[in-house]
Amino acid sequence: MFSFFKKKPNPPDVVDTTPAAETAAAPAPAVPARPEPQDTPATPAENGSSSWWRKPFGGGSAAKHTESQPATQDFVAVPEPTAKPEAENNRQSWMERLKAGLRKTGSSIATVFTGTQINDALYEELEDALLMADTGVKATEHLLADLKRRVKETKTTEPAAVKALLADALADLLQPLEKPLTIGEHQPTVIMVAGVNGAGKTTSIGKLTKHLADSGQTVLLAAADTFRAAAREQLGVWANRNTVEIISQEGGDPAAVSFDAVSAGKARKKDVVLVDTAGRLPTQLHLMEELRKIKRVVSKADGTAPHEVLLVIDGNTGQNALTQVRAFDDALQLTGLVVTKLDGTAKGGVLAAIAQERPIPVYFIGVGEKIEDLETFSAKEFAQALLS
């Protein structure tokens, strides 16, 4: 799984806020001492795990709901000795799926490096391949200039070696997009999720819900997508599957549903409230205004909310995805992206275009419909998979 948190053995069907429930959900207080510092996982890079979100260490607002727990309860639980190999295996399996998903994009670029000379013709072919992969004009120009510099500095003479240098240049370009989702600085952490119809928004919310619940977080869903038929029922299926609570109203006002959900999340001391908003096209100005209204109403329920505003985009749409990022960011001030359906198309280069023009963090990328097909974004992994 994504998280290096221990999975609770028997999560309750409905979260109870009584002290007994809190004691059952927390690690046993009888543990004599914290682990040695060198054994405590700090970041995914250090411990080899694939944690897809992080909880803040020490004090802060997250300490409010752990007053009855020992002082060490704000810290991440130490994984079992087998957790690291298991995480490595899971990540390796994910890399294979990512490579398969990006194969069409990668193969069109890789053919450029089958020649015998590094010359202007090679760079021209590479420019065409990158543009066909929806890297965008600005990102393509940046990558070519950076690649030529690297070739000159390393005195590379083999075209096959240039591909490795291109992977390094792409990873550096994408690096600003690599950032973990933070849970725990607020209670609840209110996450508002937007996206056009068909991008995989509600399914992505369901996947996030499962991994949050598996990591011991209490989640409340808000079915504020009252615009699309059966959206409420679809989210309800995920709520039942993950045994989490949901706030829903048949034909209700999306802003009202969102307000009720955030208020309920505060009252019930939930860790996370996920608000599923209706699918919108950037050109539907009156509907985009409704999204702004939801954001304003959520802030009335909690003055610090929403703490995250995510946009789910379909990686198959290429440059249209960048257009959506611009429009939704202008309207909502996005804090993160979820890129789905990077599976089998030649459009994987759109992340480079996003990094060049709107470097909004990409929290997750997906290559399919299965629960394991959504993972944290790693710039280096993505570049390697794209050019493998």
C-alpha cells in the first residue's frame, strides 16, 4: 500500500468518539519507549517506503485531538521489519504499471535515439516527438536547451546516452511538482475536489478514501456533486466499501451539502472531510461560479478551510488538461493535482507542460481503474518510466 502507517486490525464500521474508541484506535500505551531516531521513518526517500501523505510531527493544531494520548502519539508508528521490503515490492510493481501506461509516449520518443550521430537532425526529430507527446512548446524548448547543455558538458557522443540525459532534464523540470499531501495540521483537513465530468474525480476520491481509512484516518465524505446523475450513489458505494460516513442530500444545494459536511466533520472530530464537487467545464461560467460559492461557504463553516483544493485531470486529454488547470486555478487557487488515465496514450508529456506553465503540485497519478493504480508522483520515476 502507499502508507508506511500500520493498518488497524479491525477498523470500526462507524467511528466512535468515546475515550474507549480512541484508546482502541491508538497504539498501545504500554510500549515502553519511542524507537531510536535512526529507526524512525522521516520521509519516503529515507525509509524506502511509498507513503503518499505525511502527518506533521510534534505540536500544532493536530495536537488538539490527541490530548488524551501520550505525547508520542503525534509521531508516525514504526513499521514492522517486513514493511520496507513490502513497500519496495509494491513500488516496483507500480513502476512496471507506470512504464506500461507510458509505453506509447516513451516509444515515440525512444525511436529518436536509434541513429548513430548527435546532430541537428536528431534534435529536430526529438522536438517533433516531444510536441506529439503534448509536452507543449515552452517545455519542449526548455528541455532541448537543457539537453544540449548537458550533452556539451558531459561530452556525450552516443545518441543512446543522450536519452539518459533527457531523462535527467525531464526529472529536474518535473521536480517542483513533487510534494506530499499533508494531513493533520487541521482537524478536520478539508479537501475540496474538482474536475470535469469523465476525468475520474469521484473514483479518485474513493481511492483516496480507502488509503486514508487504511492508514487509520477517520474520513467523512460530502456528496456535493448533485449535478451529475448517480454521482451521489457512486460516492455512497465508496463510503460503504470503506465503512466511512457520508453527508448526502437528494437534489440538495451543493454549497449547503458542503457546509453541513464540514460542520459535521468538526463536531464528530473527523481527520479528513472530502468534498466531491460537480463536474464542470471551464467554459461553463455559471457553473464555475457555483464552485467559487462552495469554496466560500466551506470557509464559513471553518475559517481555515478548504485546506486543499485538488483538480482531477484526465492525462489522455493532453493540452486540454493544461487548459483546465489554468481555468480552475484562476477560479479556485488550486493547491494540488491528481492526474488519471496515463494508460496507453501518447499524451504523457502534459506534465512537463504543467510544470513549465503552472507548477502546481501533482499529489497523485493514476494509470488505471484499480485501487493500486493510483500512487504518489515522483519526478524521477515518471521521467524514467517515460523514457525507459
